[in-house]
Amino acid sequence: MWQQHLVIAPILIPLLAALLQLLPWGENPQRYRRLIGIVACILTISAAVTLLLQVHQYGMQVYAVGSWQAPFGIVLAVDRLATVMVLLSALLSLPILAYACYGEDNLGSHFHALFQFLLLGINGAFFTGDLFNLFVFFEVLLIASYALLMHGGGKLKLRACLHYVLLNLAGSALFLIALGVLYGTTGTLNMADMSGKIAALTGDEAALARAGGMLLLVVFGLKAALLPLYFWLPQAYTMTTGTVAAMFAIMTKVGVYSILRVFTLVFGETAGAASLLGYEWLWWLGLATLLIGAVGVLGSRDMRMVISYLVVISVGTMLTTLSIANERAVSAVMYYLIHSTFVTAALFLVVDVMAMQRGKTASRIVSGRKLAQHSVVAIMFFAAAITIIGMPPLSGFVGKLHILEAARVGDQANWLWPVVLGSTLVIMVALARAGSKMFWHTLEGKAGETRSANGQLVAVTVLLSAAVLLTVFAQPVSAFTDAIANDLYQPQRYIYQVLGGSTL
Amino acid sequence: MEALFAITVGMLTACSVFLILRGRSFPIVVGITMLSYAVNLFLFSTGRLVIEGAPIIGNTKPIADPLPQALVLTAIVIGFAMTAYAVILAVRARGEIGSDEVNDLDHSDAEGQR
């Protein structure tokens, strides 16, 4: 009985938790809010794991909200891809929230509630099967992220946040225009239904639908930080607090997920006049994003800025590979996506620990005093660095290997191999320089006295252990990502499940 | 009617794009507000422009599409909240930084601080 409602649990749990956290909790409210937050994260993880097992065993699940059948009502369409993304965000949120509970949540008000609202928006965006609903969940996660970005306050955050808010407001307007165009031509907003209707369009209508699709690509590119639209990212991620930046590691992935979903289902190979729309653009812009990211990594003088550009590089890598448009490529992208989310988040937290212990020099790449917990933090930093560079033995190597394998033949290899390998070299140089400057060329004199709580170090270790687990269980994980890719390239199964066979 | 409607939406969009491209936060916020008006009007028209049609099947001959009306309502609510947040943010930025220039010219000095 209750099992059929499990699908909506990853959306309801954060919502209820956030509402509970907003209640006045007496003298010392933060204690209760932390407890509620942690419990909610654990519950979301268990719901996501259960769903993943169910979906993997019995296939995709469709939840018609309010029992309004698709395409008339809004459905949550939960396939392997959506569940894996929700599990990813849930697994990411727990260690980050635990880290934040050691004081960072006191910097501003309502951190915990906003954090849960952010999770609500992210999980909803992954689960929904309706384009307008996707817009609504985007707005939910955006408004939470606006407030989280300002967490702690300060002039620099204010400016970065202003840029982020204004850009995303313009992006939301574009999203609505795209939806209007698509609704005007196809008469539906359900993705599965739209997929069939788009394929039947011809002439002017098809041209309009293509224009709408390209507008959607611009919007998702803005969220994912694709080349001409990435300028908000380095400032925003550098200026905000460590935990928020770590949680934002999943935010660009929401954009990548949306591209992956919409441009395989609606504008996939079967879309008639609008088939494989924008893939050419994704390929070249993705490569350019990779190059610009590499330049940014080399040119940054601040460790946070370096990581922000690493995010840009990972987005470029994923979108370029995605545009090869075959199952192997999508499978590689999924593996890389999981790996890069965890490692980027871990790096943001490690640098936050470093900045706190170094004191005045913070995260700038200059010689500073020795850290209080020098060796532990150094080991964490180098493990994370090795993973993100893509050196063996950790998961970055496996991820990059998959990506290079996916583009082994033809023209694609001539472009992708040099750019990916070249950017890897650049990242290695930049991180080696930063690491040696900050950990080995320390100033004479006594070490700093600020120590990080053990719980914070444990949280970082948990995130880093994901890299180890992804390496040890690389085979089952990539078998699963193969299944995801297979799902995405058989859109008729998704369509059949969502529409319940009523149109067949 | 279609031409008038299209010209209205186009004018609003053109003005808003001009305003958004300015370098100060106040014109940008006004521009974004105008853009959301343009978008709402545009969304409204995606169900085709119908006069004297009820949004219920079977009562009148021309039927008005109810879905875009629902979408516009949602978009208005969300757009209103977002604009309010942007206005507050712009006011605070004006107060704390002391100028409403969107791009600070000497922010590179402050790199590395939070």
C-alpha cells in the first residue's frame, strides 16, 4: 500500500523537514534543527536506496500526482537515471550537512531549512516527467540557492550573488519562452507525450519546435555553466562558504541531467525534423569550455577559484562526451558525473578546512604557516587532487578512461583525446603547484593552533571514500551506468510506461 | 489582433533587453520585471488567441485553452517572488558597497577574502 507512495518520499521528506525546522524551537533551536536535518538526510538516503533497488529490479515507476493520468496530469517518472541522481544528491547532502553542523550553520539564519528546500528542488527536478514542473522545481532550488549563496553575508558574496540572481532570472524568462514555444507547437508539456508529438511535426511548426529546443539548451547550458554562460560560476563558488560551495557541486549536474534527459527523450534520434538538435553545438562549446576551464585553473591565485574552474572543466568534459550521442558515451558521462560530484564537494570542504587552519592567508596559493593538523589535511588534499586530476589508482582515472574509450574512433578522438589529456596535464601542474606551495613551502615558526573538529574531518573522509568505493566497485557501477545509457537510448520504453500504453 | 499582440510582446522584450544590458542594478531589475511581463503575455498566447471562448469543452464554439492561463498564473507568482528578492538584493548591494554598478572595477584586489 505505502510502497507506491515511496516515489514521492525524496520530495516530501525534505519539504516536511524544512517546515519543521522553521518552527520556533525555544531557547536553543539550532540543536533541534541539526537533528531534524540529519534525520531527514538519512531518511532520504534510505528512500532513494529502496527506490533504486525497486527500479533496478522491476523497471521504471510512474507516480501520477493526485491520480491525474499523463499527459493531462503531472507525473513523476522514476527511471534508473532519475533515481541514481537523487541517491547521489542524498548521499552528498549527509556529510556536507554534518560538516556544516560544526558551526558554519550559525553564520546566518535558517541555513538548515534552506538546505532542505534546496534538496527538495534538486530531487523534484530529477524526478519530474513534466517540463513545466521541471521549471517550477528549478525555481525552488534556485531561490534556496540564492539565499544559501548569501549565507554568512559580506560585500563580496553580495556582488557574486547579485550576478547569479540576475543571470538566473533572465534564464528563467528564457525557460518560460522555450516552454511557451514548445507548448504552442505540440500542445503538451509532458516530456514523453512531447517526444511523440515533436516527431510528427513538419515545416514551420518543426522549425518553431527546433527554436524552442535550442532555447532550452541555452537555459540548461546556463545552469550547467557551458562556455559563454559560465561566467557567474567562478565568482559565486569562490565567494560563498565552503559547505554551500560543496553542495553546489550537484547544481551544475542538474543542468547536465536536464540536457541528458530532454535531449535524448524529446530531441533524441527519433524526433524527426528536430532529431539530435544542438549536439553539434554541445560538442564544440563543450571542448571550448574544457579549454577555458584549463586556462582558468592555471591562472587562479586562490584555491577556491581553482576548484571552481575544475567544476567548469568537468562540465565541459561531460557535455562534450554526451554529444557523441551513443550508449557508451552516455555511460561514461554517468560514471564521470558521479565521481566528479563527490570529489569536487570533498575538495571544497578540504580547502575550507585548510583556509580555517591557515588563518590570514586563507585559501590563497601563497606560503603560509603550518596547519595544526598538517599531515591529515595534506593526505586528504593529495587524495582528492589525485582523483580529480585523473591519475591512477582512484576513480578519476577510471572515469577519464571510460570517456577516452567512448571516443576511440574517428574524428572525435582527434579532438577529444588531446583536449582532455591536455587539460589533465594542466590540472596536474596547477594542483601540484598549489599543493607544494601550501603544504611544503610553509613559513618557519610555530604551527597554527586552530584545529578542525574530528567530525568535520570524518565528513570529508566519507566524501573521499566515495572515490575509493567507485574504484573498487568500478565494474558493477559501470554495468549500472550501461543500463542507464541503454534506457536513455530506448525512449519508447519510457514513453510507454508514462503514457500507460493509452496511445498505443 | 495577432499583430497588435505580437508587437506589444516584441516591444516589451526589446525594451527589457536594452535595460538588462545596462551596467547598473536598478535598470536591470526594471528590465527583468518587463521581461517577465513580456514572457507572461507570450505564454498566454501559446493557447492561441480566442475571443469570447470559455475554457470548458462543449459550452462555446471557440474554446479557450485553460492550461496557458494556469501556467501564466504560476509564472506570475514565481516571477513576483524572484523580482522581490532581486530588488532587496540590489538595495543591500547599494547600501553595503556604496554603488549600484553591477561590476566592481577593483574587485581583483579582494580576491581570496570571503
